[in-house]
Amino acid sequence: MSDPVAASRDRDDPLLLDRQICFPLYAATNLLNRRYGPVLRPLGLTYPQYLVMLVLWEEEPQTVGGLGARLYLDSGTLTPLLKRMEAAGHVTRSRDPDDERRVVIGLTEKGRALREQALHVPETIASGRTPEGIEELGNSVRKLVALLADQNSED
């Protein structure tokens, strides 16, 4: 038999998994990665590599620092990712002639051509959802990201 007092106490427990904001975000991230995997595999990209390509398709070249800031990734995570992308022939890495400490990332012709092949990705991922629903969800998530980024910059 269940104890109603214990059940009430459990619902009020701040350490219940379902009361954590981090868990649904963590679960959503894992599920999104699984959703993107089969869509990106024919392009020869992983999900993080796809994000790098999106930034570079918007504007290139980018510094490693600029990419990291845009994608919320540190250089320790980004550098090996970029090395693999360079080995695959998608990007170039070179030193900034004005500041040798900075590494500049650009697209190769193969990387630029990949954009055309990737045009179907957003629609494939969004299948079954309304554009308005996707925009609304995206806006909510972007607000959360901005809030968390502000909090992290204060620390």
C-alpha cells in the first residue's frame, strides 16, 4: 500500500528527475542527435559538423574562437572536430596572417557544394510539424539559451 504522505513528499522533492529543467533538454538533445544522424550520414557529416557547416555557409571565413562562441563550444572540443572536417575535405584551417595565434576556418569547394545537398535537412527534420510551431519552439529555446549564457557569463 502506498503512503499518501510519502507520495506528497515525493512530488515536492526538488531532486525528482521530472522536476529538473536539465533533463528534458538533455533528453531532447539526445533524441535530436538520433534524428539527425541518419539524415546527415549520407552527407558524411555528424550533427556537430553540420552545425559548423551551417555557420560557415552563413559567413566564412571564421576564426576558431568565432565558431566556438557561435556554437557554445570550447576550442578543446572544436579543434578535433575541425581537424576531422579538414581531413574529410570540407574545410581548410590556416593561421591568420595578421595574428598567428588565431586559426581561420574556411570552406573548400567540396564544403560549399555540400550546402546544396543539405538543403533538404531542415524540412526532413521538421516533417510533420508546422512552421509556426517550429518557430515558436525555436524562439523559446533561444530565450533559454540567452538566459543561460548570461548566467554563465556572470559566474
